[in-house]
Amino acid sequence: MNKDKLKSLREEFELTQKDISLILGCSRSAYSLWEINKNTIPLYYLNKIANYFDINIDYLTDLSTYKKVDFKKNEINPVEIGKRIKEARMSINYTQEKIATKLNTTHSVISSYENGKVMVPTLFLIEIAKITNKSLNWLLNKI
């Protein structure tokens, strides 16, 4: 995550941390910790930021240099994300075990993500995007 992008986006719209926390429905302190990169922003809130400000989620996570792209302003759906993770993994001929090893986890964790039983953490999804050469927008079914 790029803390400077969150802060510059907020400042571009002349918002305080309190303003953006109200928009997102989170506490100001939680947002503050995301902005200074002390905590990782959950996918739910990252998606809300992308949707609200009409900004490329891949840009916010340093997976793209393009600030604006066309995308659907949809909500997070763990089942759909799981299907996309599986499709991305299979597109590079990886087993669950192989991608789990790359992510330093177990195949059962990958299975729970792919089945939509557990929401994949932001940093894991970013790494999956890098490994599979897919965008977060694609993995989140935004494009």
C-alpha cells in the first residue's frame, strides 16, 4: 500500500481524516492508521474508497500507474472473489499447494479463500494479483 496516495487523495478532495472516516463508516483513528501505513486497509474499505472517489484500486495499491480506469462500482463479494482467485491461479497452472507456498500459508487457507468461506486479506490479494499477473479490479470483479 502507498500511504502517500491515500493522503494525497484525501487532500485533493480537501477532506480531513474525520471527513473521510465518516464517508467510509469507520473511526478516524482506524483511517489514520491506514493513511500512515501502520495498519493494512481491509478490502471492504479499500473498495469503498475506489468507488467513492472513482479511482483505480490498482493505483491505490501500486499495481498500476493509471489513476483512472473504467470499472464497476460493486460491493465486495467473497464468493465471486474466490472464483476469480481460483481462475487466476489455474491460469498460471498453480495448484493450491504451490500458491500457498508462495504466500507462506497452507492450501486449506487458499481453499477457504477460493470457496468464499473466508474473505482474503488485502495483502494476500495484492500478492495473488502480482503472482498471477491479474489486476485487483479483475480479482474483485470490477472489470
